[in-house]
Amino acid sequence: MKIAVLGGGNSGYAMAAHLALEGHEVKLWNRSYSTIAELMAYNIIYCQGAIEGEAKIDLITTHMDEAVHDVELILVTTPASAHADIARQLAEHIKRPVTIVLNPGRTFGAIEFSSVLRQWGCAAHPIIAETQSIIYTCRKTSPTSVFVFTLKNDVLLSTITSTNNKKVIANLPSCIGRYFVPAQSMIQTSIGNVGMILHCAPALLNAGWIENERNSFKYYHDGITPSIASFLEQLDNERIEVSRRLGWEVESVTEWIKRSYGAEGDTLYSCIQDVDAYNIIEAPSSLRHRYIYEDVPYGLVPLEGIGNRLGLSMKMTGLVIDLANSLLNIDFRKIGRNSERLDIIIPEDRVIEGF
């Protein structure tokens, strides 16, 4: 299959390498040249860990037209903050129906992506899907290499209306398709976004250690203590209640960790401690990291907005957003994926519609 992978970060490298090693024709695009300059000289990603091999990438480019020309599948692996700009660039280059999968969509990524494509005059009618999470737990180890710690089980995937979910998964290359399961609704991938629970608050509550240049720590195993895990469970309850009010059940973060990693435990803290892949994941070295700059404005902000429109207090969610605003001196509610920006409406039957 001819596939474009958009994004040269951790997930983009892992996905491009995985697909190439399975014999697919892969094009890798990244916005900034400096990130992929060294890789462009050799066109090989060295992959280690759960996936091993030297992956030959057919094309590495900063030009969107080259990346998506004649491809059958577009896999977006950038942070959610880049989704709108990528959709704008894609609008003029998609000339026929194609499937686009946001890995992940974060909260209501598929709605925003589809909306921007239309705004910029996309003539084709691509199928837009979003995933609950990236299937890889991975890190780039150099400009030409990536380490894949593990692959998650049963990652939820949904299109905006959910009618094409099974079809989209069936049409994915089997090497990645086997890790996805169809969601019943986009609510389960968007409100089911667990990154906003696991990333934002622990990073903010460990701000002193993250900014300490003399020390490092394991983000999950050291940074999420019993007290922080207990706070995350309270935050997670608000996310679960938003979904319930919209008519859909989503699993708790604890349940998600058990399903995705096969972890065992009675609490979120004990389950996190039981995930082997978390043994070697270091904390960010700066607060200017996607754990905050992506997961606050593109996770917690839309969650709070929808919750408030449903009449929920969203006390814990608002607390984390306020702390991020104060520490970073940024109004994440203003720049984020708020309900006005997405044109989300909530009819009387509490079902979210995109348009």
C-alpha cells in the first residue's frame, strides 16, 4: 500500500518504520527541514525494541504535495496543535477520496480536521478517522532512529459518524490494523482521550523537578505518586461523567491501562507501577512540552467546554487548566480547541454532531 505518514516525531518515526519493514511504500513528511535533514541523507530509520530492523523510507520530504501524491492512506502523527494547519495544506492536494487517520485525534480532532478541509475548499470527500491513542509507546533516540517499547492493545478508532469504523480498520495495513478496534461513537475516542488525564496534571505538579537541570526522573513511575494518582482519578471522574451525559460510556484511565498494557492492580497508582514500559520513560526536561501544550488546549479545554455546556462543574479540569495558564502565562482556553472553534452543538438528545 502507498502510505503517507505526516509528522517526524516519536510516533511518526515508529509508524513509518513499522510500515516500511512490512513492505509498504512509505512517504514521511515533516514541516521543519531541520528535524529530518539527517534522515533525508540516508532514508533509513533504525528501529529497535518491540519492532526491529532498518526501515527504508521511500521518500522523506517537507513538501506536502510530494508526500500525499498518489497515496491510498494518510496517517497524521503530529501533535493536535498542528492538525488545523495540516488540514489547510492538504485541502489543495487531495484530489480523490482517501482515508485520513489522526493518530491520535485528541479531543474532537476529526471534527476540526474535516471542518478546516471544507473551509479551504477540499474538492474530495476523504474519510476522516481519529484514534484514542497512538498504538506505539516509543521515543526517538536519534535523528535516524527510534525505540519502540511496546504496542498497545485494542486502541479505539472512530470516524465522525462512526458508520465507517469497521471498514476503515479493515482497510488498514494488517500490521497496524490488528491493534485497533472500532469505537461505538467518536465520543469514545475524543472524550476517551486518556492523554489529557495522564499528561497535564503530573507534569504541572512536578514542575520543580522538571525544571531542575541537575536531576531527571521517570515520568510515570516516579512522577505519579499515590497522591497525584488519587487526584488523577478525581479528574478522570469528570471526563467519565461528561461522556455519560452525552449518552456513551468510556472506560476509566485505570481500565484503559489494564486493557492496553495488560497491567494489574486495584488503583490507578498500582496499575501504573505494573506497566513495564513505564520503567524507562523519562520525564520532560521542560514545561514547554506536548504534555501541556497539546493536552491542555486540545484535551482539557474542549472537555471543560462540553462539560460546562452540560451543566457540570468541571472543578478539577478547570483547576488544571488554570494552573497551566498561570505557570506558562498562556490563555490555553483562548488558543485551544474550544467548542466555539469546533462549531460543536449539543442537541436535546445530548448527541454531539460535528456540523
